[in-house]
Amino acid sequence: MTFDSLLMAVYGMVNFTPFLLFIAIIKFLSPRNLFKYLKRRHSPEVISDLNSVLRVRGKLNNVKANVVFLSSCLKSGVAPRTIQKRVERLKAHHTLDLERAFLKDELAKAKSERMRLSMTYQRLLLSVRLVLSFGDFVRFSRLIGECDSKQRDKCSKKYCQKIRHLCQQRFGSFQCNEKFIINLSSVVLTDVEKELLCRGVDYGLPRSVKCEEVLAEFELFNDRLSRHTPNSDVSVNSCVSSLSSIAYKYADARNDTKSFSLRVEHFRARRQLKKNKDIVITRPDKGRAVVVMDTSDYVSKTLVILDDCSKFRRLGDVEDFDNVGKIEDDLWNCLKDMVRKNEMSKCRAEYLKPVGSVRPRMYGVPKIHKSNVPVRPILSMSGSPQYQVSRWLCEVLEPVVSMYSRHVVKDSFEFVDMLKEQLVSSTSFMCSFDVVSLFTNVPLMETIDICCEALYRSGKCPSIDIGEESFRTLIIMVTSGVQFSFENVMYQQIDGVAMGSPLGPVLANIFVGYCETLIPERELPIMYCRYVDDSFSCFTSKSICIQFLDVLNGLHPSLKFTCEFEESSKLSFLDVSVEKLVDGGFVTSIYRKPTFTGLYIVWDSFCSKSYKINTVRNLVDRARRICSESKLEEELEVLRSLFRLNGYPDYIINKYVTVLSPQVEKLGDVSHV
């Protein structure tokens, strides 16, 4: 009995169950060596048709996989490299809409090809079915199925890898990291809320364009242009027409969020978190992270600070004690008085005039590195009546700051350059000094006296037009008795320099620098430099370091210094870790505080790509300028891992995180040509 007759006999059995039939087919109809078997039974023309079926079926599977791939690209907001090259060849402005247009066109072509190949395959399969016996056709069908399975797995792996690579290039590969979130509240965050918050408080979200605001800004700009003399009426009309066209075009623009990685549920979670008045979401005092606190806990810890009657005075409700308008008038009257005395030009007075100011507001940032997590009070002075005048006074005081900056370093780079030129004994001792609560302890009136003495009587500063009396009046108005609000209650700072004022660091620098001039030259250490309230020193021994601490604490009753000693010949200052060598030199590297989380601007943040690339450039440049040669590669490896943690694509990391800058590498390549 032949195989086909046996199969037909089995197939014709009435009581044979489908399961047993399936077992019989699996056992007796193996596709192994199928073509050898078919060649013995069929002509070369039939074998050629079978090959054609397999070939067309393979092409059809490839086209189907390509359709799925292009559809996934369209859904994910990415484009294959071939599409990107087609867009680039147009020499047009490369936009995501243009990419999607090409992608849809390519997808339509692929679907049309799929339909054509499907019809061809069905026709060839039907012709083969008429030639083959039932058993041979089942065997051949099983062979097609196995080939389909292998090809499907191969294409799926290939295209999934492509999609991941394209998404990683465009959006990065940011993964939710719960160490970026410090939840001190009683609220249990959902997974979606964690995915949103772990991106940081600086994470950029798409903002809707408000047509009325855009048109109003263009109207104001047009009003400013009317103050200038035009060349002709034609140029005026042309300018107005162009501005009108730009304004309406921009006002009608919509954010392109198709390439944005957050989903609808993330925006829904953001709205829910915003509506929840029982929690406060803020940044920590040190480091970059997201802190979630109970509102009651946050308010009570801030009120503990505001209840200090020696620093603050409670005025009352905002509705009754908001005196922003009166403060604006007082400042404007002072500026007009200076104009009348020819101490200030009218143009400058108009520029400094406070208009549309907002009252300063206090908020707190939690000190997560301390027990019980207290808050540090921060006063937002931006946009306040005193802010613009304070910034101008900072420029006036620049000669005084320079006069008392003998030991000041302006940043970490200058400090490292100073270390490179310094040689100390291997037995020398390093330590750093820190002023306790410098800004709130600066004696305001005494510091103003120091400034007036330097500006008007020392002869070391260039003369200024503003008189001493007017200078005193103006600087007192913008630095003392500042009123601010917290939780709809007005307070007044009654001691120290106004927190948040641009003049705060300037006056603090002047005061500490003046006190440093009181130190006898013979008592200065081998090396001494200061950055605001932190200073770095080298002494011949630890005992002399302790003696110098007593000298610093005796400079002024308002100054209280603490000291940190070196450990194992290592000490940190600012963001620099300093290691003392046996030969008297120093090895420097980047120092990160224990509160450092590794969070930077996440790659898929809705902001300009240049911000993210410049973040990479700046951190790499900092590493090159601070790290010694032996520490540079180690620091660059740390940066690579940090950028991957923040979802930065590998091609960005490989391009910018290098020992040599891209410009230097380019010049080096030219020299070898």
C-alpha cells in the first residue's frame, strides 16, 4: 500500500479523532528531504513552480515585515535612515512632518507591493495544488510554514533592533529610576506618577501657544518700533505687514508632540498631582532630584523659621499689607531725586523704574542630607520692585568687590590653575573653612559704611556720579526691610541683607574680604583662597591650622567659622577633590556630594536639542579643565554612565565625551593627511 492510499484510508475512517489525525500527520509527513522525494515523483517544471512559490512567499514575508516596521516607525515618531536621507537630499528644512509625509508614502508603496505579491502567491499556490497529491501538498504546506516561522523570527529580531536604535537616537533610552524621587509624604505614588516625576522638576513639557498673548507681544513690539524714524512710508507698511504675517502664523502654530515620549496617562497623572493640595513637589537643597512632602509638614517647617522674631516680623494678610505699589513709588521718587541732582541720567532712571512688579515670595527647599529634613528658606526677588535697582548697584560696587578680592577665586577653574602653580611640602596640612550662615549674619549698615569708604574716600576706586547720601538711601531701600509673602501672609525681614537679592553675594564678599584685610600678613597660611563663604588653606602643621581658626573667629562677632581637615591627604573644595602628592604637587578630580543623584536634563525633555548637547559639552569641558591627566579617563567614564542614565543616545555620547575636543580631533586628522 502506497503512502497516499494509506493516508486516504486513515482520513476516511469515521471514528478517527482529529487529534489522532494530527499525530499521524506529524509522524508520517516530515518535511525533511522533501525536495528529494518530490524530484523523484514530479517533473522539473513542477519543481520549478514549487521554487517559485517559496521565492514569492519569501518576498511577501519581507514586504509584510517591512509594512509592520514602517507602521511602527510612524507610531513611534521615528524614521528609517533611508527616509532621513531622502529628506536631506531635498535640501529643504528638515521637519518631523516632512519625515512623516515620506514615511506614509513609503508605507503606501509597501502595502501596494504586499497586495501584488499576495495575489501572485495565491495564483502560484493554486496551480501547484492542482499538480500535487493531498499528502505532498500537506508536506509542502508544512515546509512553507516552517520557512515562514524562521523568516518571521529573523525579521522580527532585525526590525525590533532597528526600532530600538531609532528610538534611542531620537528619544534616548531613559529608564525610570526611583532614586531620583525622594518621597517624604504619606501618599503612595503610582508607577505612572513615578515615571513622570523621575524625570526631574526641570523636565520640559509642551506648552500651548496662547493666541492673545502672542498678538499682544507683537503689538508692544510694533509700538516700540514707532519710536524710531522710518526710511519711508513704504518700509513702514512692509514691516507692519511682515510682523502681522509672522504673528498670526506663530499664533496658529501647534506643538508637535508626535515625537514626545510621554503618553496620555502621564499628562493625566500630572494633572492629578497638580490638583492634590495635600502634597508639595519641589527640589532638594543640594543635588538634583524630586522631593515629595506633605503640605502640612512643609508649611510647619517653614513657619518654624519665620517665627524667629529676631529675623522676621509678621505683618498680616496679603490683602491688607501688600505694599508693592507704595514701594514702587518710593523707589521712583528716589530715582527722580537723583536725576534732579544730576547724579543719574533720565534714560537710566526710566530703565530702572519699577513697573508692574510682583511681591517677593518665600518658599522652602528640603535639606535631605540632614536628619528630620529641615527646609532652607529661599526668597524669590525676581520681578520685585527692588530687583532691577539691585542689579544696577551690583555694577556700581564692582570696583569695591575687586578691591577686597585679594584671596578670592571666581570659580573652580581658577582654583585648579592656582594649584598647578603651587608647590608645598609633603608634610603640609590642608584644611577648608566655612562661614556659618553668612548671608543672614552680614551686618548691613557696617557693610554699607565699608562700601561708602571705599567708593568715596579710599582713592582706590574710580569716581562715580551718584552722591554718597543718595547711594546710602538707595542701597538701604533695596536691601533692608524687604516684605514678602508665604501662604498668603505678609512678613518683613528685619535683619541682615535681603535673602534672594542680587546684592546679597556682593555685600557678603565685600564684608568677608574687608575682614580678611585685618589678618596680619605673618599669620596667613602657605596658601589661602576663598569663594564667598568657603576657603581653602595649606599650613605647615595641623596645630597652626587650629590657631588660624581662632584668628578667623576673632575677626568679627558676626563671623563664625568651622573647619574641615584633610583625610588621607585628600580634601574637597567646591566641586574639586584635591589630593596632595609626596613631591609637593596636587592631583585634582571632580568631587560630587553624597546628595548627588546623577540627574541632568533628560534627553526626551521637550526643550531645544542644543541645551542637551551643551550640557554634555559643558560637563566634559569641566572634566578636562579640572581633572589631572591621570584622572581624566576615569571621570569621562563616569560621565558616559551618567548620560546613559539620563537617556542620551550613544552617538551623542561617543561624539562629545572624549579626551580631546571635536575641534582638536579634527585638526589632528588634517595634520596626518
